[in-house]
Amino acid sequence: MTRLNLILFFTLIATALGVVTSQHKSRKLYFELEQQQELAKKYETEFGQLQLEQSTWAMHSRVEELAAKKLNMQVPDAKRIQVISLEELKQ
């Protein structure tokens, strides 16, 4: 009977230590998960801001203005524009 009690006691201690260790790891991993989710939210915000900035830099009016001012380019007259179809290029 005493031997059985000792075996059960040590089993109980080992199980309790396992539960404590498991809870500690669980809390640690949950904390890491929260940090990573917060970081992901920051990256999503930054990505949205970068997309907005990219669309602003690539606006047609801005590109046309820079082409006219810095490169001295002009939109050609309608008489000087020629449209070439793909079929003509293939031949």
C-alpha cells in the first residue's frame, strides 16, 4: 500500500510539473502570437500607405506634368498620331 501511494505521489508531482510547464509555454507562445499579430497590423498599415503613395506618384497628370517640365515633351497633334494594328506588325 505504501509503495502504491509513493508511485501515485510521484506520478502526481510529475503531472503537476508537466501542467505548469505546459501552461508556461502556452502563455509564452500566446504572448508571441499577440506580438506577431500587432506587427502584422503595422505592416498592413504601412503597405496601404505605400500603395497610396505609389498611386499618387503614378498619377497620369503628375507624369504628364513632369514630362512637360523636365523632359520638354509635348502631346502630339492628332494629325501626327498614327495607330498601328498588331496584324500589320506580324506581317
